[in-house]
Amino acid sequence: MPGAGSANVEGSRQALCRTLVSRNGLQKESADISQSVLYTSLMGLLLVTDNEKEELAFGSGRVGLRNIGNTCFLNAIVQCLSHTGDLRDYCLLKSYRHDRFSKEEAKLTEAFSQVLSGLWSEDDCGADVNPRRFYSLFKEAVPHFSGYRSASMPALPPVLVLKSCPGLSQQDAQEFLRFLLDRLHTEVNRRPYARRAAKEPEQKFARFRISEESAAMWKKHLEKDDSRIVDLFSGQLRSSLHCSVCSHYSNTFDVFCDLSLPIPKRSSGGEVTLKECLDLFSQEEKLDKENSPMCERCNRHTQSTKRLSIQRFPQVIVLHLNRFTTSRWSISKSTVHVSFPVTDLDLGPYGPVDCGPVLYHLYTICNHVGTVNMGHYTACCSDDNGWCYYNDSRSRNPLPSLVRCPLPVALTALLSFPSVTPVSPNQLQSSQAYVLFYHRSDSATIRK
């Protein structure tokens, strides 16, 4: 680190670690803070004392994004990420320039930061921001995202293809979010040169507690992938397998950046709650011999039960309401109204045993209105002055927006609503909610 000796840096790191542990109510022996958190926090302290560093001056952030041709999925997600305060500050302060070790140029991160700079400029003058350069660089970085989806691609939420408009495709917003965060992480990863084995041998942790096993796996993950993106969005999911023959329990741990929640079916099409979706996601699932993994103790496939739980809670948790389902012949969309709390969403019951309350507050929503074949994405985001509804700004050529939506929806979007409209919290609940962004409450603590 420029201007600081290794001894001073290590002393500062240890002092900062003690401060973070104390402030977050963690026990010393259970505190597992990534180097990225420590480094970014320490850099923040140094930047505050840097006389040459200009203070950030924000505008209202209530600025629209221009639709440059079937890009409502991009605009809605960028608005949601723009209102993720820690990520916004990280980009606007250009902290990634000091927080990366890759020789690869962070082109997409720079372009994304430029878009955020336009959205949060003090002298926005009501002008919309054009994301064309950012989108072009994204398609260069992730070329298989644009156009029609290949059947050989990994299983992700379905891309909605416009059957009536050859040459155009309607991309899925949640899939775009995954690709974008992954690419941003790649550009600012602190561990870009960590050696990755083709297939790492499985480690046995039979003698360890679950918390120790998960901590070991998390540490192993950070040895290869450690960035500000990981600090904010990455959590750890535990899959527990129980053998019905020998009663042996085995655990696997996976890193996630969002949770895709199933929506309970209602014969009457009535309302369901987010809690019911979480309950269905985490409920015990029975596996027969053909579909169950091999039992470590029996050394054969047996009937077993599987259950998912959150082992490590991220600072920002993204909850994807899985409205689109695929069958052999078709894709369908659920229009069930899922009600969700705006404040004090307690995810503690879905975490480790006796972890206590883990509270989250809603701060952005990505909505989808329309059908499988034709739809439109918008966003609702909160700031210091309340909630706002973000729709694509009106373009000179209405065709790109018109072909994406059923006629009444398209005309409403084009003729009735400006790009940014204040809304009240009681207007957030609708059957259009698709991706929910929650941030951890500062008062929430986790006991391990």
C-alpha cells in the first residue's frame, strides 16, 4: 500500500479488525472478515485523511435511463444497483482502481461507473443518461448474452424471446444481473492469479462443527474470489443431506449471489406471502435412490432427505421470485401476487440453528409486467426522500418500447408516465414484483 510500511499496515489491519468485530457484535473466535472488507475499510479511512481527495457530491439520483432498443431489462437492474449505496460509492470514488490486482483493464467497471456518475450528477438538469457504451462493452464481455438463447447454455431463468419480432430478444433481468455482477467481480478480483484446479478433491470435515466446516469452505472461496462484489452480494448456502438408512448427515456449501424462490401454487390464484416462498424454498425434500447422492457412510445411493438453509448472510440479499417456469413444450408466467415486508424481513429462521433474528430492509424492486412473449421491466427504488418509480425514458422512436409490451401497457409507459415518478410505500405491492433487493440492518447480529 503506497506510503505505509508492512508493519504499519498489519497493525492498522488488526486494529480495524477489532473495531469491525466490536461494532458488529461478533465473537472474536467466530469473526471471519474477508481481506476485501478490511482493505476497503482501511482504504476508506486513508482516503478520508487524504487532502488531495475531493469529497463526493451527490445529486438526487432521480434520473432516468434512456431505452436504446429493447434494454428495459438493463435499465431496471442498473437503477437497482445504482441505489445500492455501498456499490455506488465504491464506483463513484473509483475505489476499484486501488482495489484490484488484475492486469486486465476494468473497462466494464469504468463504463458502469460512468453511468452511475450521470445518474448521481449534481447538475443533471433533468436529462436522461444514455447507457449505450456500457451496454456495448457488456455485450463484448458476455457475447452469448445477446440474441437468442442456446439450448446448450447453463440452466438459468428463461430468456423471453419475442416471437413476433424476429431479430429482437427480451432478456431476463435476473440473468443479466448475474452476468453483470460476475463480470464486475472478475475485473476487480483481488485474487485473479490464484491457481484453480480443474477439479478440486472433496474435503471431509466429519470431525468439525458445521460452523467450522462452513468457515473453512468460505475461506477457501475467498482465496480465489475476493472483491467488493463478494463483500456485498455473496452469501453461503448449506445443503444438508440425511440418509434414511444409517442416519448420517452430510453437508455441502455453495456460494450464492441471489436466491431463486419458488412461488406456491394457488388454485384460486390468491395472494401468497414472501415467507411462504421462503418456507417452500427451505422445506425438506425427499429423494429416492435414483435421485439422491451417494451416502458417505453407506457408500451407496439410498433414500434420503435434503434441506437448504442460509449459512452465511450477505450484506445485500437478492430474492428472485421465480415467476417463469418451463415445461417440455412451453414457458409460463405466474401472476400470483406475492406480498413482502418493506422493513424488518427476518431471515433468521432460514439460517443456522439459534442464529437469532437477521433483519433486512427492502430498498429496490425490479418489476416485470406483461407476458412470456411480450413484457416490460421497471424499477422502484428508495432514497433519502422516499420511493420512486423508474421507467424507460421516452425515445424518439417508440417502436422498441411498443413491440415489447401488450398495447395498453406500452401506451401507458409511453404516454402517461415520466421516466421517474415518486410513489408511496403502499404502492410497492403488486403482482409485477420480480426481483427484490434487501440490505442487512446494522443492528442485526448473528450468533454462531
